[in-house]
Amino acid sequence: MQYMNENTEAQELLAFQLFYMKRKMKTTWVLALIIISLFLMEEVLGGSTTVSVLVKMGANVRELVHEGQYFRLLTCVFLHAGWLHVIVNVYVLFALGGFFNRIFGESRYLTVFLFSGITGSLASYFLGSSHVSVGASGALWGLFGASVVIAFIRTHLLPEAVRLRLRRVTLINLIINLGISFLPMVDFWAHIGGGIGGLLISLLFIYRPSEESRRRLVSRIFQTTGALLTLIYALGFSQMLYIDKPWQKRLNSPLVDVEFYHIPFSIALPRDLKQVANPDNTASKSSFMFGDLRYEQMAIEVNFILAKELVAKGAEDWLVRQRDLLLKDPNISADIRRSVDLRLEGTKRILFFETPTSADVTGYNYVMVENEYIIKLVFITSKKTPQRDVEELAKKILASIKNRSI
């Protein structure tokens, strides 16, 4: 009897091995190609570790998702921050995903991956603490969830001997990866959400109808589900391309006219920069911030100060005095003093100077006087941004300032 059992087990293992070797892993290759292509695009557009690039490419940003950019819950799954991040995830995709691709087949495997990516993103959005989240880790944790199902529940998918070995491997991998999930800069809840999503969707795979007609129906259902999820992701990326236009640098964005409440001016600024007004703004002193450096390549601060008495004494004389004060002030660094310049832009006299705000960020200041108002524009951007690009944009914006009646 024992001999017969061993012989039966050997036959099952041989049949499974032949079955496994014949199955392809096309979906794994396609997913890897998409991930690598998008990563290389990130590098070309400014670097995969640059937050503004990741946001433009569709990273999961809670504040932006809350504003209605739900496509980020999808696009973030295929984005990665840094070479180590993408290399590790692509390796796991082949090592773990290749196995399940062969076991589940193309449509079921794709369903697990894409569905787990969504549940991971949702968990990160509702429970996580990361401002910006990217990576396929949630989708890959969905494969760990699938591993739990087929390793701890006897199914038609694996011979008993393979299932018992997979159980040990699954436990070891879960312990290791759960520990990694607590490391800094790792989105713990994306991992957990993806794992739960993969576990739940994989429970559907263990049901195998006895009738061939029902098996074909179930197969078609998963093919349809995989195709539907693929379409949803494709629509998400299409929306990202339409809204964010990641190839278009903010400095080159089209300008749109912006009018200010209480202030008799309009000004043309790059499109889609989020506006935040100072709650204490009045007709005599107002400030506005456009953009958010946490997510954007650039932010622009616009200040209006009503100064009738100063202007009455001569706008150009006032600008000259301000320049001289900057040059003589002992509290101002030599770097700032070297940048001070009184320019003539068209018919407007402009006082220019730089104010480095951190090791990575610089403010380019432009001060002018127009219709009894002192107008100050500050372009805050990365030091990696070429100054000539900032200057070109500043010229366009300064030239766009127009007086209007309140």
C-alpha cells in the first residue's frame, strides 16, 4: 500500500512538472516591461527619486486623490522610486509572479495582480501615513495572499507534496516581508491591503466545477475580469497623461490669467498651480501662493503692497534705495549680494535677487512698482532647475501683469 501511495505521488509530481514546464509566463513579462519602461521614463523626466516627477507620473498622493484624482490609485502601482526599488520588485515579480503565472494561468494571475494593486492603494490611502506612495509591492503582496490560499487549502492546483513545501516557503516569506514592511519609507498598509486583496480574490480559484461547461464558464468569467481590470488601469493611465502631461515641465506650461479679489491686477501664471491665499489679505496688503513644493517642481509667491507715499516719491528711486540697502546690509550673505541686480524689462524697472531657502531650493525674487503697488514675485524651485529657464518664465509673467478696475 505504501509503495502504491509513493508511486501515485511520484506520478502526480511528474505530471505537475510537465504541466508547469509547458505553461508560459507572458503576463509576467508584460508587467515587467511596463514597470521598467515607466521607470526609465521617470529617469528621463527628472529622476525616479524626484517627488515632483513621481507626482506628475501618477503617484498615490492622498491630498490629490481626495480632490478627485482617483486614477492615482491605479497608476502608482507601476511606478518606482530609485533603482533598488524597481530592481527588487521586478526580481520578486519574476521569482514569485512567474510561479503563479504558470499555476493560475494568464487571466487569473493578471486578476490577482491588478486587483491586489487596487486594494493595496486603497489601504494606503485610507490608513497609511505616506504623503507620496509608489510601487508594485501591494500587488506583489497579493501574490503572497494567493500563496497562503493554495498552500493552506487543498486544491486541484497543486499536488499535495508541492502544497506542503509551498506552505513552509510561504511562512518564511511572510515573516521576512512582514518585517521589511515596518522599515522606514516602506508603505506598510499598501502591503497589507494588497495581501488581503490577493487572498480574497484567490479564494475564488479553489472552486472547480465538475462539469466541463461550468469550468469553461468560470474561465470566461476570469478572462473577462482580467480584461476589465486591464481596461480600468489603461483608462487610469490615459487620464494621468491627459491631466498631468508628465512630459511637460511646469516651467513650460501654458499660462492662464488669474485675477485677485481686492487687488486691481491680473497676472498670467502656469496652468493648474494650486492657489492658496493668505486669510489675512486686505486691499492694502495681500499674498498668494501658487503650487506646492511637496508635489510640484516649482511654487510661485505673489505679494501686493499698497504704498502710495513711497511711490509718490518716485518708484525708480525707491527701487534704487532697496537695491542699495540689500548691498549694504551686513546680515545678508555675500551670495545674495552678488545676485542683486536692478534691471529694465521692457518698460518696467525690476529689482532682482536670489534667496536660497535650503540646500536644495532657491527663491528668485522680482520686485517692481505698478500703479501705487509694490509687487513682489518669488519663484521657488530646485537648485537643479536652470536659472535661464526660470528667467524666461519670469519675463513672461512680469509682462503679463495688467491693471484692472475692482
